[in-house]
Amino acid sequence: MAHTVNLGPADQLPEGEVMQVTSEQSGHSGDIAVVHAEDGGFFALDDECSHESVSLSDGYVEEETLECPMHASAFCLRTGVPETPPAMVPVKTHLVTVENGDLVLHPGTPHPEAQR
């Protein structure tokens, strides 16, 4: 079975907010940004913009995208694909589930809609 990380109660991450999960917490090679989208869904992306080495967890949630705080590239939460420049390279996604009211991160397991 794949490694999972319990992040605590899902209701502690408000809609439109982002939580950083460090590599030490997740066991993943890099930090991960966990997002509670405005539609209520939960998503996770690698926490480094593919254009600049900037933390996406400091960015802005807009519908189902996460916008980089430096140059405003917006990444699709489902696929990791940048929808606006200057970023051109997708970031990896990670599966997030809600189990018994808790957020559970599956580091390294892509979101089902992510391009492989």
C-alpha cells in the first residue's frame, strides 16, 4: 500500500486556502501545497512553481487554479498544467482524500485527472 499522511480534520482548512506540507512531514522529495478549492474539493500540487523557485503555497486560489505569487502563473489543481504564462511546465499533482473527516495526503500518487 502507498504511503499516506493524515493532515487532520478537513474542516480546519478553509475554502480558498492553502496548507504547506513539508517534505519532512510527508516523506516526499519536496514540499507539497494542499489546497481547499472554492468548489469545496481538495487538491495537492508540488509546492514549487515550475517557472521560478517560489512556494505555490504562498499563492492564491482562484476557482480550480493555484496562482503563483511571483509572476501569476495559474496551475490547474486537477492536472498541474499551467493555464497562464510565464510557466510552461506542469507541476506534479498528489492525491488528497477525505477519510472519516480527515484530510489524507497520498504523496507521489497523482490526481486521477493528471496527465501522465
